[in-house]
Amino acid sequence: MKLYTNRYAPSPRRVRMYAAEKGIALELVEVDIAAGETRAPDYLAVNPFGEVPTLERDDGSRLTESLAICRWLEERTPEPNLFGRDAAERAEVNRWIDRLMFRLYVPTTHVFRHTHPFWATRLTQVPLWGELERAAVLAEYDALDRWLTGREYLAAGRLTMADIVAFVAIDFGKPSGLRVDATRPALARWYEALKARPSARA
Ligand SMILES: N[C@@H](CCC(=O)N[C@@H](CS)C(=O)NCC(=O)O)C(=O)O
């Protein structure tokens, strides 16, 4: 199976980190977002939304959206389980994924798009919006720090997709100056543990 990906982008990183944890081999096809390759006709023929990741299965069919890709892979390769083994675990993992996407990942992308020089010539930046979203992200870091106090992982007492979603979102804050440090000790301990996993370099 092929994964159309980009080494700097968070959405395909979610899939690469997930696949590395599962031991699923994917042939990586690098798509250069900065050079405009996601918007080029060749790639729009692969993914009409002009985004990475796209999974191309061995029969040539394709699937987009990072979480849908991971859920599909999970059905084919259930172990090691990363989405929950029973209804209670799946509910816990999924409520975290939903929350993290809306309250952590999307606001983090807004900080990047509205405050980082990379975007200055690419979109109309609203720096005040970026700063408001920065405050929202930091409030979510506080909430995560409280939750992780006394817990090793976000859900189910083991590594799950929730941890991968959170880790990738937090790392994506770095270019915008968002950092996890000793002022949030439980979150920092969890972050360093995730960062030490080989999958973090996938
Ligand atoms: N919901 C999608 C989001 C995909 C997405 O936004 N991809 C970004 C990179 S993180 C992209 O390909 N951007 C290319 C562009 O805007 O040209 C997913 O989770 O896969």
C-alpha cells in the first residue's frame, strides 16, 4: 500500500506514526506542499481535495482523511489495538480524538496560519485571531496536564490513537512557538515518553 504524504505536515504524520506503532509497512510517496504539488492536476487526480494523506490500496482504490485511514487499517490489523478493544474503550478513545481534533489540533493550525511568516504571502492573516487561538491551545494544554496527572496515557491505560493525535498536534505547535515545558509537568512527562517512541520519527 502507498501513502501519499508530506514530511512536515501533521495529518499524514498521524498515519505514519499509527502505522509504525502497528508494524504496518507503507510505501511513502512524498508530495511537496510548499511547491504546490497538492494543487497540481496529477495529484488532484489522486485526491480531488488536494490534501495529504491519501492511502492507495493494493487494488488501486484510494482513501483520504487521516483518521478514516487509520480506522480502516485498524479493522484489517486489530493488534496491537489502538482504537479500543470494547465499547467502553472505543468510546473513551473516540471522545478524546474528537476533542483533540476540535480543541487542540484545529486551533493549533489557526495559530500557525495566522501568525507564522510562511503564510504571510499565502493567505490573509488575522494575527489577533491567531493570538486568541494560541490562548485556546494553551488552555487545552492545561486541561491535558490536569488529566494526565496520575495517568500514563490519555485513554484505556495504554497507548492509543488518542495519544498519537495529541502528540502530533502538540508537535505541530512548535513552529508557532507553542511548547510543552516543566510548567505543565504531567503533560511534559507524557510528551517526552511519546517523543521517545521510534514511531515519533516515522
Ligand atoms: N482532514 C484531513 C486534513 C488533511 C489536510 O489538511 N492536509 C494538509 C496537510 S496537514 C494538506 O495536505 N494541505 C495541502 C494544501 O493545503 O495544499 C485529514 O485528516 O487527512
